[in-house]
Amino acid sequence: MPLAVMLTSLVCNFKGDRDLEIHIVESDIPDALREKVEASVLRNKKGSYQLAFHWTRLDADKINHLPIGGKTNSHVTTETYSRLLAADVLPPSCERVVYLDCDLVVIKDVGALNDAADSEHTVSAVSAVNLPYVSSLTSVNGPPVVFNYAELGIPATNRYFNAGVLVINLKLWREQNITARVIEYLERYGDQVLYHDQGGLNAILSNQWHRLDQRWNHTGALYPENWKPPAYSYAEWSRVKTDPFIAHYLGQDKPWRPGFKRPRGSFFFRYLKKTLFKDEVRIPPVAMVESIIGYRTYFWIWRIKRRLDSHLSKGNQVD
């Protein structure tokens, strides 16, 4: 269902006459669900461009021994690592691919995302919001997000990217043997690596990635109030909040799960209603409210409530 919503949002906002080749790597989607996903997407296709689906059963031999779960990402499964296999899944003739997680919605033309990539770098990505640098601490007394950045000779001020939205230069990726190098890093350091393959990608590609506009991976659905100077200018952070290009629902708190109250949930349900899965998830009241008053207004109300709750919590602790 989230896959159908993500792809539907992609085609609803796709412009131009370039064809779309959609490659889906999965391990357990039966044929009936595949057809339902495809039908959901095709019913929203507009324009004369060609759209093709390619389903690839995950060959997990290279990745099924890598750590899953853990304290930082307990919802991570072996399938999460499948983005490391893009160069294996896609034909040698394919030299660039846009990779998208399934827990997001595309609000702008993905063709513009493809065009924003830098051809001189192996990947183009968006700097993580709450952990903008490889040296950023995961908690007050926690380790850096790339725990051994100093040992690897990576400058502390190098940016750290979120791997949920990537434009991958497959030609460079293959030439630099990135898949094997990241897997080797993960095997060597095991559970010390934070955020699984994202941690490995940041360790190996720290000097080989291009920073995209923050709006291409708005993870503010999880951390919408975090402005971290000097990592971001206030103007830049304001643009992300008010005009996201992609809304990415990080972590275990997803719009389709009970109790979701974070901002930007209305984006997900906007596109869910366009799919054949629309009756499988009940739209929560907060998403309905956000749709009515607008996500910008809902964000400010949500932010004020969080601050008030935090203030009251601190006051109770003092008492």
C-alpha cells in the first residue's frame, strides 16, 4: 500500500515527455498485489510518455547476513539493504537511477530531481536534518552518527546524508565498486554502525556525494522544528517547511499506522485516495484537520502544542 501511494504521487506530479522505467525490488509481493499496485499507478498516469514496471525478486545472498533491527532502527529488515544492489538489479546500460524509499510522497516532478543531480559525484542526496554532520552526536552522550569518522580520515564538518532519496550515478558506482565496499564496511563493524546501510554509505561516500536542495527530502514529518545553525540558514529551513518537494516519513511512526499526529500526514492521504488501496486505511482526524486548515497552519499549531507540552513537563519535574 505505501508503495502504491508513493508511486501514485510520483506519476501525479510527473511532467515532460521522458519515459518512466520503474524498478521494484521486493521479496514477498504476490502477483495479485503487484497488479493492484500497477493499476493504482496507471489510473493516475497523464500524458503520452511510456511507463514500464520491472519487478525483481530480491537476491539476498549478499546482504542476508547483515545486522537488522537494533536500537536505532528496530524496523529495519534485510530488504532495507536492497538499495545497495541497484547496480546489480539495473541493466549495465542504465547509468543513472533515482532511488526512493516507500515511506514518502513525491510532491514535485521527479524529473527535476533527476536533473538536479551532479554528474561528477557518485550520489546526490539531501543532508540529514537532525544529524547534519558525520560528527553529529546521536544523543547528548551518544556516539557520532558515523562513529569512526576520525579513524577513517573524514573531516568532522563533512555533511551526513539521508539515504531515503538518492540519485545514483551507476557508472561511477560500478567503477568504484561501492556495493562491495559498503558491505565490507558493514561486515567489519557490525552493530557499531548506526542506521545500517545509511551509515555505511556515509562512511564510504563521505567525499563523493553532492548535496541537493533540502526540499527534495523533507524529513520534517519527524523533526519539523529542528533548525540547527550553522548547518542551515533560517531562510533555507523555512523554505523546506513551507514548500517541500518530497515528504519523507522517517522512523516507525507512519501515517498509515494508528496514532500518527505529525505534520504532513495529509499529503499521504491525498494520494492514498487515488489508489485502489483507499479503503484499507482509515484517514485519521488529524489528517482531515490538516487537509482543511492547510499543512502550514497545522504545523504551527502542532509546534506550539509540543512546546507547551515540553514546558509543562519540565514544570512538573521541578515540582
